[in-house]
Amino acid sequence: MTGALLTIDSPGLEVIVPVVLLMIAVLPFLGQATRQQVAGLVALPLALTAGLGYVKYTMDSRNDASRAALTASTPAQARIEPITAPGNAYTSSQTCRACHPSEYKSWHNSYHRTMTQLARIAPLAKRATQIDAISERRAAAGLLGQLRGTSEHTRMLMDGVEIVKELETRADVEIYVQTGSVRVAETPDRAQEISDLVEMGRSIKFDIDHIAIDELAGRMPYMRTDDLTAACWCPTDGHLQPAELAAAYHKVGRDHGVRYETNCPVTGVLLEGNKAFGVQTPKGEFHSPVVVNAAGPWSYLVAGLTGTTLPTAALGHVYLTTQPHPDHPVDRLSPGFRNRHQRIYGRPENGGLLVGIYSEDCPKHDMSTLPVDFDMSAMKARRDDIHLAMLIDAAQQRFPWLDERTPMHITTGIMTFTPDGLPFCGQLPDHEGLYYCTGFSGHGIVQSPAIGVIMSELILDGQSTYDIASIEADRYWDVPGFLERAEIQQRCHTMQGSYYGRVEGKTAADKENGK
């Protein structure tokens, strides 16, 4: 982004990579642990992986001197200066759009818009203390929408909320913020999607209903609603606070005698025939009848230590968080939202609005190219300029007051995607005692409570009380095309691009045709 300085502040790999070893540290305890203890021990590294795997980029504008130099070096025809109005208000492109729709569309859909404008993100220096405090605590969005495309997945998340509430009591900390959530629709197909979800939710006695657009406008006055055709309301939804959740898992585990090893990378998986019995590390061998690969973006590399090709890919993701806006306040208990047509989601965050996007294009990451002392602050965010522009553009369609001039914090990081957007949980046929718990496609934090239960059941009983056919680790075992890393990465990339874009349930055309 021309005229913008992107820097990265993160704990670095020396904090992130050791998450791989958190499960290793507790391996000796699994054989003797109770079901409840095993659930907690498995859920902890999963949550930490999803949270700490999320690293952040901090966006700041140039200072006045830098900007003056930039302007002087910019060709006159590319110097796009704002039109001022009384009170120094900014007249955005949306003002021009009303009278010049065709010119606006032609300009707005071009890369020229992004690459020639002077970036004017409000300086972070003036709010460094506030923003830094936020960024150190937040690693993932944590949006928890319990209603999913199937009743079983919905049940998992509903149960997860109850597990978190019990965890809150044990750790004496607020983890789950119940705000309610909405899904909105602009098209007939999306309206049908919402109707199908409401019908499915009611069938399993989930608290969900349609909500009138005028009522929605009253709940979320900062959101554009005049183009919406349908919406639904889930009052029991909310979001998890990732830092508090990870800390609570850690505390409860420690209270049960768990020992955590950090700065201790896995260099090999110990095998006796096809049976895993521990791992090799610089600190020596750790032996256990059970090994769990919950390494997030690095999980396919850990799998590779055993000669196994794991069909996961590390893909970039970005979201923004605005500062509180004087004209568009966002209450702490304002609803979370999903706007699948615009591919965005969001929730309230510290008086501002958090908005993320599942774009059709996102960065691909080869985790094997990162050195062991990798530090995110050393990265250069070159490609993220265009991805940020895509996010702001999509967000502006739903929140017209939000544009490139809005004071905001940018968070970007790495998700572990699978070809179908669902995780891998359980064993693979090639190795006994080696379990996989990875590939959560951006939802590891919110799924961790129920997944902890599922993994404990698989380890202790060999089966789960949930129907886990859709998330079993071996579902791609014999599928052609999943032995080459490039093919796996492309399929996962395609899935990420359609994650919000695809319509779930029946389309409006299906309904008209009686399907």
C-alpha cells in the first residue's frame, strides 16, 4: 500500500513453535488420566495452537515528513488528495458514487485505486499504549456461532459453550461473552440459506428465529440494512476470549499436575514397527503410549517425520479492528455477525468493530521454509496490501463509515485449512497410537472444548459419542491426488476461497423446482 508502513509485532517462533510440544509434555499422563483430564489436556494445545498461530501485523501511517517526501515523489496525476468539507470532514468516494455510478464502478474495481492512493491510516503512535495492550492479548477472533450446516456440528458447539462455562468457574475468569449473533442475506439464495438454517436449528431445539430488518437495524445501528432481504437471530451465540481461554486451560492442567515443556521442538516421532511410543527432542526422548499431533500450521511437517502426507495447508488470513467511532458506537454486547455474501464476519471489540474476510485469494505459506528462530517482526508484508484493500472494500459495503482512513489495527496470521474445511481428528491407518487433531480452518478456538472431549473419547474408548464421520482423520486416506503437496495446497486454497462464498442448504432455484 503506497505511503503506508507495515510492521509486525509478535512473540516470534520461539513462542509459537513450542505449542507443538505442549501435548508432548503431557503424554506420560494420558495413560493414567481420567476422561475429563484427558479432554482438558488435549484441548489445551489445540486452543493455544489456534491462538498463538495467529500473529499480527501493526499498520501505521508515515509521519508528516515521510508523507511530504512521498507526495513530492508522486507524479502529479497520481496525487489523490481528499476533498475537504466544513469541519475538516472527509468526502469519500461514496459521495461521488451517487452522481457518477459508472465512473465509480470502473475506478473502484481496479487495482489503480489501491496502488496509487496515499494511505492515511491514523497514526498508531498516538494510541500505541492502547493498541499494543490489545494486540498482546488477542490472537484470534474467537467468534462462536453455534449453528452450523449440520445438527451434529451444532451440537458440538452447543456442548462446547457449556464446557467453557464450567471452565470459567474453575479458572475464575470470563471466557465466553454472550452477545447473540445475526446472519444476514442480500440475495434470494442467501435468504433461502437462512430459512434452511432456522428450520434445522428449530428441529434440534436450538434457540434461533428470523428477525425483522427494522429490528436488526435497531440492534445494530452502525450497520447498513437497507439492502437486506432476510436475517436470523441466535441469542445464545457470542465469542470466546482466546487469551483467557488458553490461560484457563493452562491453569486447570497445571492444577492437575501437568508439566509443560517449551522451547523444545520435536525432531522425530519414535516408532516401534507401526506403533508410536513417543517423540525425540533436543531435551531427550519423551515416551508415551499416545502421541497427539496438534501442531496447527506445522502439523503436516510433524506428520512428515513419520513419512505421512497430511492433506492440510497453511493459508494467510486477515482481520481489522477499528477504534471506537464517535458517530457509530459499538457496544460490548452488540451482536456478532456473518455476511456470507460479502464473505465477512465480525463482532464488537473494545468499543470498535472487528471484521474479518474469507477472500477468494489469500497468501500460501510453506512452513518448511521458516527457520527455527523465525521471528514475525522480520517479515515484510508486501502481498498483504491488496488483501487488506479487499477486506476494507468488503467491510465498507456493509459498514459505509468504514474506509481506508478509519483508525484501525490490522491482524494477520496463518490458518490450517483442509480440502473440505473440516478438521482431522483421530488416527491414520499407518501408525497406531499416533493421533491427529488439526486442520480447523480458522475455528480451532471455538471448537476446542468439544474437540477435547472427542479426542479423549477416541483415545480412551476407541470411539466417540458424537457422530464424527465428517471429521475423521482417515477420510482422505485412499483418495487420489492427496500425495502431492502442491495439489493439497491448491485444493485447500480453493476451499478457503469458497468457504463463505458457497451457499449451504437449498438454493432459491432448488425450492422453485421442488427439490
